[in-house]
Amino acid sequence: MGLKEDAMWKMAEKMGMPKSAIEAIKAKQKNGDKSAMPDMGKMMSMLQAMKGEKKDEMRKMAEKMGMPPQAAGMDGNEILGRLNRLSKVQTIKDVPQLTTALFPGTHCPLMGAAMVAGGINDCLLVIVGTDECSYYTKSLTINERYGGIAGRCVSVVLDSHDVTFGSTESMHKAFKEIVAEYQPKCVMLVTTCVIEVIGDDYDAIAAELSKQYSIPVMAVHTEHFKCEDHFPGLERAITACATMMQKQECDGSVNVLGQRMGNFADTELHAFLAAAGVKLGVQLPSGCTAEEIRRAPAAKVNIVVHDIALPLAQAMQEQYGIPYVYFNRFAAPEKILQTYQHLFNYLELPLPAEIGAKFEECKALEQEIKPAVQGVPYIYGNTQYDCFELNSYLCSLGLVPQLIQSNKLSEANFADIESILTQTDPYICKAANIAPLQYVYDVLHPWFYMGHEFGDRLRRKGIALLHSDPAGKILGFECSSFMLQAVAKAVADAKKFREEAGL
């Protein structure tokens, strides 16, 4: 071992091992006896318990021995000690953050509302708030989708008088100018944190403006201090579109609700629908108009491809009697097949034979990768998939989640959680906090990280990176095959990276 061995013996001596014992072990080593080697796991536990300069000195020795670099600023074991195991979680309140401060943190729900408005081609986005919120949203929307710098994102910036005495008068004055200049077909009136703090009633203001100008004006509340990330902004903006809808005669079409990325026409699901002669209705928020939203109740079925559209689908079912099929980006082939069956049952059409063939292809791919992934540990950060369904599926393949990050937990998740718990009991915490994760990696030593991270930094720790962003543009069995191939690649990369890191 050379230098590494010398560092190990120095470390053992610093921790209190007598020199005579060290010499005795060295003598046995010369005779080929390795049984008396120091317990590395015990030595590392002792290292974690140390404090101050002595801990720094021992850390450097450990790194000379080829052990993974130890956290200088935080203690990974201490961080994990503050977390709950998945089996102890009943509500989202039981899911803690890794640390009080988050880095990089989550997106604001204002961003989510802006994304939805961007997908409604003739919708004007009106931000009501401070200079900072106005600047943030305008910088986000200076692109062709919104019409560039002079496009369909405008702001009503509040001053100290508005904050003190209310913004109703300023809003009415500004809206008159907005209508005269832009002549919008519909308007999303998006409130920010300061509006929610001072308590102005923008639901009432939106109703007044809608009546006065005879155009749909929808209030969308995006206060960040009441939610975890940008998804509530997406959900509330989509749900607000229900006020634009009017009862229609059924035309046998399907609406696609919740598609945020890519073109639905490029998906496997669209190909099966087109082959069956099914007409497409509104695609919200992935490219539609106010008129298409108004006629959305003509659909026979709503296809919900993301949780953000569930409240709208439920409202449409209650008001217009339109059933919906929850068609998220699932990983398990059985779940995808079941969803296709439900969809074609509602459409009163036979299930295409090609769907069965796609199912068999995924099952064959499963069997191909299973031997290589048995017992492989990983950390789940964020993906385009349903968090707990995906982790349940990966457990069924033989992988082991060590830590799951999620900002959302509902009753619908507990069937998948129970499935995970039959195999393992991972830690769980909130997402979007990769800074303290650096110290957790040094304790858990996962083979790969699933989500957004810095690949080069992970590689130095012997960890592969699995990105799932391309899956946001696909639907159906292609989601399963994408994930299987991505996992196989991550495991192969991890073997190489771990060897590079000396693990």
C-alpha cells in the first residue's frame, strides 16, 4: 500500500492504538495474515465524532489512505440524523429539509403561472407586485413565445401608497391602459407575495374587470411563502382556465391537460390516438387559444399527463360530467398498460394490438438489465416521473433508494410507499438543496444520483448522474424504456467512476 498504508498506521496511532499492537500487526502482515487489520468502519466513525483541529488532521490522513474526502463544513451523519425514514412519514409535515437554508432552492410559483400563460397563445400575463417580481418575470418571458420585449407580459408595479392603502384603484387605472393597447382575448392577473400579505381581494377585482371589459380575467395567486416550489403556480393557472369554459355538445375528442414540455404530436400516446381516429381537443398548457379553452367541454375524455392538471380535470368532471384518465409519466410497464386500457375503455374503442407489443418489449428490456442492477444504491433527487411510483418500480428491479427527495406527498402515494417499504426504508427529505447533499454523499456512497446536479463533481466522488429531462417530452411505454436504458447507463458509469475514485 505504500503511502496509503503509512497514513493508515499514523491514523490508527493518533486514535490511540498502541505502537506495540501496530508492530505486531505489521509482523503478521509480513507472514500473509490480514485478519488483524484495523476496522476501517470503526475508524471512520471515530473520525466523525472528533472535533476541531484534531478532526482536520485525521481527515487529511484518511484522504491520503484513499478514503473519500470528508466534509469540512458539515457532518453528513449529523444531517442524516435529523431526517425521518420513509416508514415514519404520514404527511408532508413529516418530511424535513436537509438544512434550514436551501441551495439552490426552488423556483417561485410566479414562474409556474408564467409558463402556463406562455402556452395560451392569446393570453396576456399581468404581474401585480414589486419591481423585483416584475423584473424577474419580464426577464423570464423575453422570448418569441411571449412576443419578445414588447410581448404579452406586462406588470403593474406597486408603490408604497398602494401597499399602504390598497392597490384596487391603481389596478383599475392600469387595466384600462392595458386593454386599450393590447386588446387581449383573456388575461391572467397574477398576484405576488406582497399582494397576499396586504390582503387585496384580487378574485373580486378580476371579476369586476371581467364584467367591465367583457373578457375573461383570471386571478392567479402565486405567493411563495405558502408553498414549496413553482408547481402550485402551474396548477392554479391551469385550474383558473375553468372559468373560461362553456358547455358544449360532445364531439368525441380528448383534451390533453398538463403537458408542459415538447410537442404532444411527437409522443407514443398521440400516435395510438391518431391511429384510432381520435380527435384532439385542447392541449393545455402546451399550445392553445382562449377559444379552444372555451370549447374544451366538448371532449369525451380528459387525459391528465401531470398532477398540475388534476384539479381542473376534477372540476370538469363535476361540472360537465367528463371523465379523466390519469396518464402521468409512469415507469412500470404494468401501470402504463393499465392506463391505456382505461383510456380506450372510456373512448369505447378496442385496445390496439401494438400496445401489447410495446408492453412485451419493456418487459424484455427489464430482464436484460436486472442482473446488473441488483443491490445498486442510489439517491433520488427530482425527475420528470411520478416520484414514488418510479422509486417503487426501481425497487422491484432490485435497486435500493437510500434517500428520496420530495416536496409533495398525498394519499395516492401511499400504495407505492408501502411497496418501497417491502424492500427498504430510505431516508426522505425536501428537494432542491444540493449543497448539504455533498456531505451526505460521503456517508451513503450512492452509485448514482437521479436529478439535477453537477456531473463532474459527482464523478470525483465515484457517483454517476442520471438526467431524466428528455422524458418530459414523451408519454407511454417510451417512458419505461427510457428509464430502463438510463438506469443501465448510470450503473455502468458508476462502476467506472467508483474505480476512478478508489471505491
